[in-house]
Amino acid sequence: MAFGKGRGNKRTSTSSYASTITMVVFVALCVIGVWMLSTNSFIPSQITQATTRTVIAETERSDVSASSNGNEEPEPTKPESDEHPTFQDNPGKLPDDAVKSEDEQQKSAKEKTNSKAGDEGERQNQKQETETQQNNEKENKKNDEGQVKEVVKEFEKEQKEQREEDAGSQPGNNKGTQEQENVQGKDMQDVKQGQDQDSNTDVTYTDATKEELPLEVGKRYASQKSKNQENGQQQQQQEEQNLKSEENGQQQQDDQNSKNEENGQQQQQEDQNSKNQENGQQQQQEGQNSKNEENGQQQQQQQEDQNSGKEESGQQNMENNNMVNDENVKEQKNMKDENGQQDEQSTTKEENVEQQQAEQNDEKKQEGAGASGFGSGIPKESAESQKSWKSQATESKDEKQRQTSESNNADSIMTGKAWELCNATAAYDYIPCLDNEEAIKKLTSRGHFEHRERHCPEDPPTCLVSLPEGYKESIKWPESRDKIWYHNVPHTKLAEVKGHQNWVKVTGEFLTFPGGGTQFIHGALHYIDFLQQSVKSIAWGKSTRVVLDVGCGVASFGGFLFERDVIAMSLAPKDEHEAQVQFALERKIPAISAVMGTKRLPFPSRVFDLIHCARCRVPWHNDGGMLLLELNRMLRPGGYFVWSATPVYQKLEEDVQIWKEMSALTKSMCWELVTINKDKLNGIGAAIYQKPTTNECYEKRKHKKPPMCKNNDDSNAAWYVPLQACMHKVPTNVVERGSKWPVSWPRRLQTPPYWLNSSQMGIYGKPAPLDFTTDYEHWKHVVSKVYMNEMGISWSNVRNVMDMRAVYGGFAAALKDLQVWVMNVVNINSPDTLPIIYERGLFGIYHDWCESFSTYPRSYDLLHADHLFSKLKARCNLVPVMAEVDRIVRPGGKLIVRDEANVIREIENMLKSLHWDVHLTFSKHQEGILSAQKGFWRPDTSQTST
């Protein structure tokens, strides 16, 4: 390159045009009539010599440039010829400086050289300014993302801690663990260098983030995600290739630019260069080849026009011109090949890294202790562990088949469509599985409240439930326990028929709740203390922690049990007591809509510490005591049944008869009547029974009625399983669940259940007790470091929470110190861990998210879904699932999703179509997290009647 520059210092490419034309004209004239021009036409020798030197310099410069690429051997330079000088390009029309003297030509060349140097300096300045601007943007981005990095660091930290724990618990895997930590250390360095350098990381924020999140960032990050998705990792490679290509081919590009400037193409080439820097080296070379072909054609046409009588010279010029174009193509091809080799090396390097990471992931999965990725931070659920855990679906299916019950129809898969309002009679109170009028009309009997049970539509609805007119954001807890907005639950029937019992009253724009009930007119707290005094061993908040309240009314009993550190699952049907469960949920008290009819309630066996019925209007003594036997299934051995009803303390003929039958039934069930006590203030009485802790009484019964259930009857099966009038034996093995009472609250929250033994593999592949503890520590870390501070959630506005896919209940346990309650949902196709959740002093329910949940619309403040949707996709369409999420979340409510990155994007798109505000999406290592908030938007159109 230096040699080429040295030989070309006397004349630029521009002057070579003039010299070439001069030679063409005068050589031709010399051949035809040198004797006629011997005195008048003198060609200065210095011009001819300079022209020849310029041609040779151009040829040598081309050869040197080609050889620098190292792909082809340089062609030898042809010797000078006086008769047939080799012209490197076709000059076309003679320019004005073709007849200038050598001094003038040198001056002109110097000026053009200075101009070219100036242009080059200007380009360098623009390049430096661009680089400076990019560096400033990166610096600003780093500053703005300071808090965002905290989220990343927390996820990375929890992954590293998990790997260290796994390495300690699994000897022999030190090598694999060390490799994982090495990769993890590299990831941490990438995080410190900024999010923009990680092509596997996508972060998206909306404008709403500025209002909600403490992680305030500019709008440009939303567009940055789109840009990263379009260009991807290839963009960075192309930028590096462009910089290198500019260094390697700068002289060639300068020469070509000069040619284009002479032909009036300077502006077009500069535009092309700008585009080439953005689009990559490949487009640059293709565009340049096209220009060379066009220039060649133009020069050929000009030469033919000017030298129509000189065919021999014209043909020679065309051949020389083609030679130049061929050499340019070779140079461009060489540069492209070199860049291609760099691209392949870069791609191969990245593929090797990805392959190593994939191998490490496979190794982690095989060990059963690898991190579950960025979105989780704990090990993936072990496939091997699935063999040692039953699921509710398996349990219930086997039990129903054993009873020769009818199998359920498979749900149809819905396809997405434009959102519409549901056209249902229940309107804004629509519960799809409880308001299926078509299915209810087909029932042959209603004597056992079949019409109050679940009858889900064959095709899950994809419509949205409307809002009551005048709906407002709900009142915060604990004020909500005493009053709610009337327009949020615009029903007054209960106030009319139960107002005198202090259930609910209408007070201006509020519905107020004095805290009373049919059996505790003067307040629930007095009644709660009355029960404690009746049986000291009840020990609210210590021995008794989890309660089932049957026929709860507006759930004042459960609402005031929070004062005693007790949680109650309040249960009532959707019946003529208009919206009683909806009142409870709007008051921020846990409740579900369900009825004791013909099927088991969706709870495990032997989990409730106490079951309560205050004038619940359930005929316990009918049908062989089948409904009371269902309570016996769910009641923990040694647990209490509190029956506060008129047969206990009134002497009416009907009450006396019910008491007589109830006494005989409870005796045959071996329940001990601990006490009958009267509350003088409220004028009521309560009978308190206790379930036996051994099978001794069962074996001594004379009549064996009700009978004992068969040995193969699974007492935990509870999903659409018909009721049976039989009793299950009490566990007596010391390592069997139910043989001991749990440790006192709150110690039971963090203590692995005694019946989890180390020989049993946990959900994540570790021994079950260690699995339990690891899960708890993980969620404490995530909640305290991420959810509390980095998600933009105002937890003072959160009360009703649902974990849509609970495992051990670790998420709920981590929220213990907040004023919230959590409905833990264990999916029927997941390992049956719901008994563990109850054992640690929490509660939950079985459910299939391919169906609607048994709750009213606008029930929950926050839903949490950890790797739920990716598992559901194999079973059902996500569109109706998201419609259900929209149904049960209040306006202003939140959704947190942790799942696979592709699922996160799918959920994000659906949420945006629902006009939710997506505050944060973050993806890395194929895992992601999403935070969104529901608004007040509803569609303008409704479904057509069918």
C-alpha cells in the first residue's frame, strides 16, 4: 500500500484520465500523419512519461492491494510499451486539464489530494463524533439501568447460591459445578458491562413504569428491544467487520471514490458508504460491483462515440477497462472472503459457547440439581421425582374409574379472537362454571344441590366480564372489613333479610358490616373468644391455625380470626343469599364459592385443624351422614368440629329430632363430644366434637355404620370425585401424614413436615426435606430482594393474593409478615404437594386452569404464576386462560409471571391486547419475568346470543 501511494504522488486518479486521453489522441495522430505534424503538434515528453508512470502506479497499487488480502496471487505488471501503452481506464471526453503543463497538473493534483485528505478528515471526525455519541448513550443507559441491574444481579446471585448448595449436597459433581460457576462468573461480568452487550437479554419498559416502578428509565429502552430483535447478534458482528473492512480497504475505497467524483457520482457514493456502514460489508461490495459495471458501460459508450473511426484503439481500451473492473471485483471478493472468514470464526465461537452452555444445562438436568434459569433461580422440577409423587389428576381419575363414574369430557381448544363482553345472565357477576345455564337445565335432579356444583362449559369462554356501573378501586384492608363501595357489589337483598342480624347494612354509598352473624349478633370477636374458653386446647394461632368455615355468610367469622393469627377458608354456595361470597372477597377476606353436594370438596384429606358451622343449614344427618363424613375426611385427626346451630340449644320438635340423629351419627363416627357450651350474650350454644387419633374405636363398633372405606380408596382424591358414605382409617404409622399434630405456629411455617423423609426425592430432585428448605429460602430471597423493591408494586394496596402454581407454598410463606393472604393453587396435573402447604399453616385448593376458577369476578389484587403457562400450553389454549385471569383480577390489580422467554412474549402480547399496562418484561437464558397491571378498559361489543 505504501508503495502504491509513493508512485502516485505526482498525479492522482483524476489526472490519469487527462493523461490517458492525451495519449490516445496523439498516439493515433502520430501513426496516421507524424510527417504532417512534425512542426506543429509536439507532445511534451514529460506528459507521456507521467502518464505511463501513473498507469504503472495504478497497476502496482491494485496488485499490492490484491496481495494484501492473501487470497490470490498478484498478477505481474506488463512492461511499458511505446507503441501500445496499457491504459487502466477509459477517459471518455477530454477534460480541460488534459493539456495543462506538468506544473499546473501537479498543482491541481495537490489541490485534489488536499481535498481528499480534507474529506477523509471530515469522515474521521464524523466517525469519532458517532463513536462518542454512542459511548455517551451507552453511559447514559448504564446510569439509567443502575436499578435494573439490581434485578439481574439478584437473579444471578440466587442461581449461584443454588449451584453452591447443589455442589455441597451432591458429591462427585464438583467438576460440573465448577464449570457452571465459571459460566456464571462470565455472565456476571456481562451484566456489569451493561445490558446492551448481552444479546440474549431483552428488557422492555412502558411509560407506566415511570409512574409505578422505582426503576425509572427512558422510552428508548422499549425501542431498543425491537431493534435488538430485528438485528440480533449479527448486527454487532457486522459493525466489527465494517470497522476492519474500512481499515483494510481504505485505499481502494478512496481511489474508487475519486473515480466516482470525476463521473459525477461523489454524492451517490457517500450516501452508499453511509448505507454500507449500517447494512454491513456484504451490501457495500454488492453495491460497488454494480457501480463498476455501470461505469464500465458508460465509459465504453463514450469511447465509441468519440473514436468511432478508431476501432482498434477502442477495442484495446475496452479490454483494458474490463481488466480494471475484473481487478476491482477480485479485490472486493477478497475483502468479502476475509470478512466472511471472520464472520464464520465469530459465529463458530458463539456456537461453541452455546453448545457448552447447552451441555452444562443437560448435565444440570441429569444431576437434578441445576438452576432452573434466570426466571426461577431454583432447580428445574426433576423428571425422576415425578415418579415418587402422585398428582391430583391421577388420584382423582383412578378413584372415579374405581367407582365407575363417568369420565369428564376433554376441553375444546379455543382460538384467539377479538375480545368481546360476555353475554351472560349473571352479567358482571359471571362465574362460567357455576352459571352454565345450559348444563344446569339438563340436570335430572337438584335434591343434593347438583345445580350449585361446578358445570364448566365445554368450550372455555374467551369473553370478558363487564364492570358494574360506578365501580371504584376497592377500599384497603383493614378498613375494607367494615365497609365496601356499594357500586362494587350492588346487591341489597342480604341487607334486607339479614340486616337485623348485623350481617350487612346499606349506609349511603357504602355497604357496612357490623361484624355480626346469625350466631354472633354482638360481634365475631366475642364469639371467637367464647369458643376458646369452651375448649382451651383449641389455642387459636398456636395449635389451631387453619380453619374451614362452612356456610360462611359474609365471612365475618373468618375476617376476625385474623386477629388471632388464624386463617379460615370460608365456603358458601352461590345461592339465594345474594353475593355473600362476593361480599367476603370485596371485604378482603378469603372465600370460595362451593357447595356440599354430591362431590368431594377440592381439598386434601386430614388438613384442617378445625371445621366450623354456624347455622350453615347443611343437613349433616341425611344420606347416612355422607356430608358429615366428607368433613371427617378433611379434618385432621385430633381436630375439632364446632357446630353452632339451633338443635344444640333449642327444644323445638324439629331441633330435638335433628339433635338425636346427629348424636347417633357422631357417636358411630367415633367423634367425641367434648363440650356443649352456651354464650349468654348472644343467646346461643355450641357443641364441639373431636376426631379420634386412633382406629381403636372403629374396630370396637358393633354395627359398623357408617362403614370403613375400602383400602384402595384414595382419601386425597378430590377433583370431581363423588362422595361416599364411608370413613377412612386414621394413620397410625409415626412416619405417615396425620399420625401427629403439626408443630405450633409459626414454627410450622418453616419446619419440614415430619412425614417428609430423606429417602423421598423432592420436586426439584433433592431429598424432600432439603427440597422444602431450599424452596423456602429461594422465595424469601426473591420476595425480599426483587418483589418488594424492584417490581413497582405498592404492597399496601395488595391484600388478596393467589399463587396460581404453588409447589411447597414457599411464595406464600415468604409473604408471612405482610398484611396479605395467599390462595395456593396446586394444579391437578402437578405433584400433589397441597398437604405440605396445609401442614405448614397455609391453605390452598386443587384446580385445573383449563377451567374457570370458583370465584367471583374482580376477586384478587395480585396473581403470581411461576412457570404455569408453559405447562398449560400442552393441555389447553392460553386465550381462555388469560380471559380467566382478566376476570378474577380487580381493576388496578397486578400479575407477576415467571416463565420461559417465548411464553413471556406470548403473555405480554395478550395482556396488551387486553389493555393491561405491562410495566416490566425481562428475559435472559431463555427465562423471563413479567409484571403487569389491569386497567378499567372493557370492549365496546358484546357476544351475540346463541
